[in-house]
Amino acid sequence: MELVERDHPGTVRRHLSTEEAAAVRRFCGDGQQVRPEDVGLVEAVLEEMHDGRHVRLWLECDCVRAPGGRPRLTARVREDGPRHFVRMHQYGEHHCALASFRQTPEPENVGPDGDCAWPGQHNPLRPVADALDYLNDLHEGSARPGGPTGSGGGLGERGRRLPRLGRILHTLLEDAGFARLHVDALNDRSRSWERLEAYAADQALSPQLSLSQILYFKPWTPLNEKMTEVDALAWPKRKARSALLLFVADELRAGTAIKKTSVGEYVVRPEKGIRAGGRDQRLTQPPYWVLSVIDRDRDGNARVREAFAQHAYSFARPVPMDSRYERVTLKLLFDVMAWVKRHGVEVTLWKPLFDREVRQTDAPSQWCRPDFELTFRSVAATGVPARLHRVVIETMGADDPDYLERKSRTQEIMKRRGILIEHWVAVDAAQKERDDAFFRRVAAKILHLAGVPQTRPV
Ligand SMILES: [Zn+2]
């Protein structure tokens, strides 16, 4: 195996040692047994490939000899998660142990799904590891609509199982950068599908199939036209032919998703209805992210099979959310970000769509999923490296008692991720007062942690 320069793939940086290559194959080959020493070797290779901000090197596998036809792996960092390998399907399939790929070995001693006896120690909710898994296996789709989450699905800290389509939507939104917003992007008016198009163009499901050939963003494209295109594509074996439609809907009404344009309304009507993510199933405050699966029914007719919807903050800033209560919190957080920026503090807002790890030195990691996280650095003091701070925000809406109970148990874990601040949201006359207090508290906490001399927020 060789490390090649990403920008000049013809240039070999170095050959992996026999031990390193074997470690990568054991670590990422599904069904392989990992040795304790493999983990350190794999982490070191990943660090060479990805410097934390950018991919510098690709790993080229020597299991295929054909020049130009050698399979490659790249490295990715998601949010604050660990670096990991990603298969690059466009460069061909492996003939080695990596033909069955896994991103990371399953951790040992992980309780069965749903075992929440110890808060935070459940099987964590993770992104879809491989773009090929965006497609259903043959015969799976019609038999198990919206089916199980598959490996890495987990129950999630919220205690609600996320359907497979929801996991795909969350993975797309996270990887394309919609779950993260730097203060400078608050006034960015670039169109969301342009960002998604650029992202999809870089993702491949096979040497012949790019994500941009199956993921599309215009609900007015006739279903027949889309499926005729799909029929003509070289398709991965054992996968059902389908397309994914992703857009921000103006309204959800009676099992349909509606996109309004200057020339009329386009109605997306999934045969098996629309499922919704988050704890708030009252879908009365648009807009919504909607991801639909387009395929052919038994008679060969093109149809929208199923869809999954998620609250979005607004068309201009479609940050995904779990409830309409979070919209109230998010508006205030945007105001805080703009306000502290005037004092020199640049905040990045994160909407965690998957569980976040809290590492412990003497015990297994715990997992939690805060509603929002704000990160920022101390303002530069001479000679002192600017420290990274994290404030964790929880929206406390008028939720069911079970939910609040679960939440109080995971708050202890969240407090280990950062300073925890709660925002209570209810529809009553006192909300304005609560909002003002929340704004002052968050702003003051950020300025304090960043080392800005205190000014009273107005
Ligand atoms: Zn290989």
C-alpha cells in the first residue's frame, strides 16, 4: 500500500510497512480480528493523511495491480469525532480484506440496542459509514419500508430509534456542512442545493456511479424522467435501483410535502407516507428538510416510495432541528453570535445530529446528544495559545415527562462536554423575559470564557 499526494495522485509519498498495511486491513476489513497494536498504527497513518483541516494524502491499495485501477481510501474527520477511513468507490473495488469494509471495528462490550440501563453507554447513533449504503439492498426496500437503521444505527441518546432514511438524511446534512454554522456564515446567502451539488459530485457509490447521479434537488423533475435516467446507469450489484430527492419543503400537509414556486405548487406524495425526525411530531412550523426515495413499484411505475422530514430553521439558514421549540433557541443563539462577534469572539454553532463522545480516562466513553453546541477560542493574549471553549445548550420545551426524565439523566454527561445552559420555551406571556435572560446568560458566559472584559449585554 502507498500513500499518494491527493493533489498529485501520481506522486507516491511513501510505502506503508508490512505491519502498517496488515493493521489497516484488519482494522477496516469486516470480520477481521483487530490486534491491540493495530489501533496506534492506523491512527498514525490517518494523521499523516488528514492534518485536521484538509486531506493531504490518499491511501492506494496494491491488491489490484492494474495501473490506474487501484482502489483508494481517503481520510475524513466528522465534527469532533476521530479521523477515519472512507472508501473511494470511484477508483474500483478491493481484492483484499477491504472488499468488505467497515469504518471502525465494532467496540466490544457494547450493550444490545435499546439497553439504556446506564445512561450514555448505549450503542451510539452514528452516521452512515459508506455511501453505497444509501441504496437499499435488492428486495429489502419493499419488504421493510423505512426499515431498521442497520449497523451503527444505535438507539441514540434521545431514546428514539432513527429510521434508516433519517440516518441517511442526517449523514448528508452533516457531511455537506448544514449542521455547523460559523458566525461569518450568518449572512451567507449561497443556495443550499449548490452546496449539496458540490458535495454529491465528490461522492461515489461505485467506479461508475457518483452520488450526484442519484441525488437530486428539484421536486418538479418528473418521476418517470428520473427513473428512466436511473434505469440507464451502471448499477452496483445487489442494490435496488432508486434515486434520492432532497429539498426544503414549504409545507407538510396530509402525508405530502409541498414546494411552492413562482409557477405553482409541487406536491411530493410518498406511497408509504412521511416519517419525521426529532421529538416534535407536530409538523406545523415550516420549513422542513425532506428526503424521499424514488423507485419503481411492482408494476414498474415510477413512484415516491417513502420520505423522511426534519425541522429546518429557515430557507436561508436551513440548520436541521429537533423541534419547533429549538427554533426559538436558535434565533437567540444567532443574535448572541452576532453580538459577541462585535467583542472579537467568533462562535461556531453546531447542531449535533449524531451522538457526541465524552471520553473518560478510567471507563468506557459515554455518549450524549446536546441540542446545540457553541465553540470559540479565547481572545488572543500574548504568548498564550488560544484555548477552545464549548458551551452546551439544551432547549427545554413542553415535552413529555419521560423525555424530561431521560434528559435529566444525560445532563450529567453533557456537563462533561462543556458549560451547560438551559433555555425553557413555552407559549406564554413570560417567554420574552426568559429569552432576554437566556441571551444575557449565554453572551456573558462566552465573553467570560473568552477572556473579554465584562460588558453588560443589552
Ligand atoms: Zn485492497
